[in-house]
Amino acid sequence: MESIPMKILIIEDDIEDCSKFKNCISKREDVELVAVTDSDIEGLKYVKTKHPEGIILDLELNNSSSGNVDSLEFLSDLKRLHLNYEPIVIVTTHVNSKRTYEMLHRAGVELILYKDHPKYSCDYVLNKFISLRNNTTETKKTSVEEELKEDENKISECINQELELIGVTAKLKGRDYIHDAILYLIENENSNTSVIQYLTKIHKKAANTINNGIQNAIIHAWRVTPIEDLEKYYTARVNYETGVPTPMEFIYYYVDKVKKMI
């Protein structure tokens, strides 16, 4: 259950129904009533000022003190507000019409509840809001996780392509260390954990083993890759005494290069 109560706005012209909802909400901790109105016009004002997460919208507002007798126009006007979030709208109605329901769904209504249904009650409506809220939260979470994973895959592919160009192939033991080091430094610019500490933790190897693996992969590349390819794809200066970059020089060169590419 969410620790923060879900803010609910009620747009309903039936005084008895409003009273039932107020009484029901007062007994619950997962929902909070922000306003009640019988007018779709007033409802829009409350949306702008109260920012409800959920809206109970009566389809027929025949006894409204102001505004329209049906709430279809409210749904259109709600979209025109261009809010930075999407309220969950549940329509309650005595109308049992497939065509009307289709119109409401096209207008962005998440759920339509038939007031004359045997299961219909205030708690039933509110429970639907909580269920939709949880589903929406989970969907957003999944979407963010998928997006992050997709970004990571793109960076990973870019790193692999660059390493292949200079002969640091997948068969080399140090290739995974180099790849993971570059990826880690790109994704964790402000981390207090050193890249070698990170590699020892995820690969379960000693720091010397990892350093040697990286250095051997670099030495192999400089031995087998044509010098023109090395000069083309690795443009940083190399120590003239050793003839090859150090592990950290090599890794940070590709961190900067891949960042610019993505």
C-alpha cells in the first residue's frame, strides 16, 4: 500500500452518492478527498488547483448547479489543460451502453463503473483507484528500467565495436575487464568506488589478476593490429618507452571517446 494517500476529486450531482463517498473516504487511510462538486466546470478548476491523482466522474450531471448536463466535455477540456501528469479517471453511470462506453474509453477514461451493478459501492470504486494506481506505478517503473537497460546496451555495443577495431577481441581474457571498466566509469561518474575495486567485486578476481589481464589484452592488440589501424582508432599519445598505453590511460581514453559517440 502507498504511504501517501491518493488524492481524489469527486464530480457528482447526486447528494446521497456524495455523502456516501465522503463517509467511506473518512474511514480509509489510502485515499484523501480534495474536493466535491456537481459541476464539470468547477471540476476543472479543482484539477488545476488541487492536482487530484484520481477523479470520480459522474456521466450524467442533470442536477448540476452550473456547467454541462453530461461530462463528456469535461474529458476534452481535461486534455486541454496540458497537465504534467495524467489523473486516473473513473466514470460512474446509470447508462449501460456499449457505444457510450467506447466513446468514454477513446476520451481517455481508464474505467467505467455501472452504478446499478450488484457489486457497485463506494469502497468498490475506491479499491479500483488503488489498483489502477499500483498498476500505473509498476508500469512506469518497468518503463524506466527498460529504458536504462536499453541505454546500457547501446553503450556496451559501442564499446565492443571500438575494442574490436584495434584488435582487443572477445577471446582475450582482459576484454571483459576493459569493457566493464569503461561502462562503469561512463555510468558512475561520481562514484567513490575505484574502477579496480568495482572489477574485483563483480569478477571475483584479485586486483593484480585484473590489471595483468587488461595489460596483456592491450599488449596483444599492439602486437597484432596494423600500426595504421592503431593510429586511426587510438589517437592518444603512447609512452615511447613502453610503446603501449597503461591500463588506466587506455580505459579513460575510451571512456571519453564513447561518451562523445553516444
